[in-house]
Amino acid sequence: MSAAQAALFVRSLAQANPAPETELHYTSPYTLLVAVALSAQATDVSVNKATATLFPLADTPEKMLALGEEGVGEHIRRIGLWKSKAKNVIALSRLLIERHGGQVPADRAALEALPGVGRKTANVVLNVAFGEEAMAVDTHIFRLGNRTGLAPGKTPRAVEDALMRRVPPELLRDAHHWLILHGRYVCKARAPECWRCVAREHCNYTDKVFSRLPPSP
Ligand code: SF4
């Protein structure tokens, strides 16, 4: 896909949804960080259900530490990998207090040094909480980047780097949301819904689907 075509692809998503937002519920950089850490291999809906009862009790690192690992576990038991996530939430809360005065640092290296926080989580926090032009590549963006030709790459990092080069600078801030939402709801894993895709004119996928599939039995 040429750079001009890539720009048209992303612009078409932008025009259809001028003010995109994350679907995770949060009230501060800290609650965003916890929600994103909980969302690995879990749906945003399941994370929002868990944090609906967790955050009213613990929306700061200090309150989370007071709640403790078991207390956190009681709220997140329906999320995959909940035991290790409860452990990480407590450990990262402790480190935020010890190293950063209880604040979430706006710094990639400091974020990635927190337990359970990898590049993708750091990118979401840098982008959503601090307004940085960071591109978190999840399973949806990885698939979409490769399928459409927008940002081919064998690893999430390769797709991230390609997107950072190809997305027009003025759209970089929100591109992460447009691409995730597009992958989640339209350019789906099992079968892309090309018949209702606003970017189809600019997409290089050769097996576009132009009719709705029959419902699964
Ligand atoms: S045309 Fe189809 S394959 Fe291409 S981006 Fe749209 S939904 Fe995905």
C-alpha cells in the first residue's frame, strides 16, 4: 500500500468517527493503567464489569495496596489470568508509591519497568492518558495491518513501526482507537464485513467479503 493510499485508509476511518475513545472505563491515569493491565487476553466488557466494583473501593495505588491481593482478586475473578493480574496490580501499585510518589509516570521506560506492563500497555497509557502519539498494537491492529496492506509486519513491533511511519502525523494521536475499533467491529478475525467498511476503496485485501455471512448454527 502506498503512503498516499495509507493516508486515505486512515482518513476514511477518521471521518466516520471524528472523536474516538477507548472502551475501557477509567477515571485517572492510574485507573487507566490498571484497566489496561487487566485487559490482556480479556474483553473490555469483562474488564469494565470487574472495575465497576473495584475502582469505587480502590482508585489510587494507596487504596489498592490496602485492599490487598486477595481483595483485588475478589473483583477480577472472571477475567483470564486473574491471579497473576491481582499480583501485578498490587506490585505495580507498590512501585508507583515507592518510585513515583503514587503517580503514573509519563515515561515509557518507567512504565515498562512496572510489573505486568509491557510495550502495548505503556503505549495505551502514553496515548490515552498523556496524549502522546503512541500506537498500541493489539491482536486487532496486528491482523488489520497485515490483512489490508496498511502496515505489514511479522511482529507487533514491526506493525507498530510501520504504522508510525505511514499514518499521517495529524492523525497519529487517534489512529490507535480507529484501528482497534475497526478491527473489533468491522474487519473481524473470522470474516471481515467489507460490505459496510468505510475504508474498502483503499484496502488491498484480495478476498473482500461483500455479503453478510449466514448466522452460525
Ligand atoms: S475492506 Fe474488508 S478487509 Fe479491507 S479493511 Fe475493510 S473490512 Fe477489512
